[in-house]
Amino acid sequence: MQPAVNFEEIKERFRKASVDEKIEIYTTTQGLTVEQFKELLRMFPLQHLDKLERAMG
């Protein structure tokens, strides 16, 4: 059984992270809801979306 995800902690780490760290957090974090992933995505710098897409591809 997976431990509970502390979304507020993840969100704070994501907010402070570099673009590469944001991509790492976004692509490796498990257990988030679709809405939580969308919230992180809204915090992602738009000019680097192509880099995130490549990492997820």
C-alpha cells in the first residue's frame, strides 16, 4: 500500500524547483489526482511546455 501523498508539500517543492526539477517531479510523482496534476501544470512555465512534452513522450 502506498503512503498518502502530501500534495501541499509536493506543490511547494514544485513551486521552488528549477524547470528540470519541475519536470522530474511532474513525471515521477505517483498517486496524484487529475486535478492535482492540472494544478501543477498551471504552475509550469509555458515557454518550457515543449520540454515537458518531450519528457513525457
